[in-house]
Amino acid sequence: MSTLEAAEKRLEEDLNILAAMATVMTPYLDSTAVYYPLAHATFPRLTLGSYLMRQHRLLAVRDELSTIEDGKLETAVSQAEQAIGERVVRVEQKGEEEVRIRLRQWKQTVKELRERTEQEAPYYATTVENRVILAALLQYLQHKTYRFDVSLQDDTGAVDQKLHAIWQSGPFVWPDVWEPAYDEDVYWWLYGRPLSTAIIP
């Protein structure tokens, strides 16, 4: 499979997941679940953050989509926005609960990286998804519509500083197709790798 074919397949898969998430956004927000199963067994579970992450990156690279795919994206975003817009309090509650969960996971990831860099670093590209989802949630919940515990932003920054202390800048850690969605100045933790504290001067 060529690089172009791989990128197209990745975009198609992510769009299909987004569309499936948008379809059940209403029952998800009306439920008590933070993680909500989708009908397709191979798809990840829906969370508000996992939806927002995909919406962000697909909108950022929509020029790469076909006309049909772009229409599918537009429909999914409209469907999700309607459900979200009608449930402000539910979005606040579910979003903040997920932020706290993702923040705990990110804190544990950074702790393990600092203690066992060589063992944990190979999995970084997978585990950093929690930080990307956290970023999508924090950005969204700071809209004036929502009441949000701003201390969670500070707590996230404190964890990031611990990672930054062992960080070496480098190539984008995810597939190239997503790079246009993530500016290095903002998402620096997607550009590089953690170093062992044993070799930090």
C-alpha cells in the first residue's frame, strides 16, 4: 500500500468513526456513561473528547477529503452540534468528568515515562492520545457557554512541565496525514520523544 493510499484509508476510517459517534451523540449525552459503545465492534467507544478530537483533525484536513466524504463530515458535525447544543448542562458534566479521567491517565503516563523511559517510550505514540483528547476537551469547555473548573487547565500544565523536562524535540509522532491539524508550538508533545532521566544533563 502506498503512502497516499494509507493516508486515504486512515481518513476514511476516522470519518466513519466520527459519523458513527455523531449518530448516537444524543443517547450518549442523555446517558450516565462516560464511555459509550458503538454498534461497530472494531470502533473505539464514544466519549465527548474522542469525538471532539476527530472533529478537530478532520476539519483541519478536509481539503484531503472527496466531495462525498466532505458531505459526510458536514452531516456528522451538524448532527453532533445539534445534540450538544441542546444539552449544555449534560455536556458540562460529562466533559468535566472525562477531563478528570484523562488527566489522571496523562499524569500516570508521564510518571511512568520519567521512571521507566526506555520501557514506556515505545508506547508513547499510543498513550499520548489521552493528551490530545484532553486538549480538545479543555479547548471546547472553555467556551463562554459552559461553566468549567479552570484549575484543571493549570493541573494539566503542571503535568506537561514534568514531561517537558525530559523532552527532546523531533518528528511528528503520529501519521503524517494528521500533522496539519497540530501546530508544533501548541502541541509540542506530539513532536519528539521522551529521554531517559539518566541522560538529562
